[in-house]
Amino acid sequence: MHKIELVVRVLEHGEAVAGYARDLELPFVPTAGMRFMQGSSTTVWETRNGTLYPKVEQVIYDLDEEKIVCLFTVEERLAASFWTELKLHVAGTICAEMRYFEGE
């Protein structure tokens, strides 16, 4: 099993306005372009306006945390209880999960 963290940023007008994360253990290593879906009764990507279908845009291996991080960017806030909402700024610094998007 592989330690995986899914990290989502919500962009509005090119600026990150929200973020979400979820830790998983999976029997495979995800790749860029892959989609994550959940059964038909609920959706991982539910928003107030419907459902999104984002692809993994980038896969990073965090050497310090010994985990694989999958990055997603969406343009709407998520409503599904699957996610933990991130505090983007804590004590004047950007949250750790949003640092994975640096250097793009």
C-alpha cells in the first residue's frame, strides 16, 4: 500500500481562494491525468453547482513525509464531506499542502 495525499486548490481569477486535502492508502501509484471517482451514490467532486471531473495535474513524491501527493486545481469550492478544508494561511505563512503548488 502507498501513502497518498490528494490536494486540491480552488482558483478564482488566478488566485487560490480555498484548498482541500484527503489522505488515502492505495495499492497503486497514481499518475498525472488519472481521475478519482467514488461510487454512484455520492461524489468526491460535488459542488453547489453540480459535479466536477478533474484529472490529477501533477504527482509529487514528498521525501520528508514519505508520501505521494496528487495535485488538482478546480474553479469551484467543493461541497463533498470526503474532503478536509485547508486553512490557506496560518500565522502569516502559506499552509504546507499549498506549498506543493509552488514552482509551477
